[in-house]
Amino acid sequence: MKRIWMPLYVADYLRDTGPLTTLEHGAYLLLIMHYWSVGSIPPDAESRAAIAKMAPRDWHKIEPKIARMFQD
């Protein structure tokens, strides 16, 4: 069964993502939405860049910061 909505706890999100830039917020939210819909995030950088709608060279610059967000 496909989930058609995703809860977003705004206060928690803002608390946890304070240091992110606008670009990083967009990438992170797209990855969260993908995870919510599919149940996982691909391990490879090329797929993650595609999910985040970013060129691989641009993804490479923000990947370490975003990857830390998924370690818990």
C-alpha cells in the first residue's frame, strides 16, 4: 500500500536542520520524501543526486552534510 501523505513535525524538523542551507534543505526533503515513499535510500551517490534533483558534482559538495542527517 502506497503512503499518500507524510507527517512533518515542523518544530522537530527546524531544530534538527538549523545548520542546513536552502539548497541542502531541498535535497534533504526530497530524500526524506523518497525514503517515506519507497522505504529506503539508495547507497550510491549517483542515485541520491538524482533523487535530490542535483548534478553529481553539486551533490558531491553537500553529500557529507546530508549523509550525517540519516545516520540515526
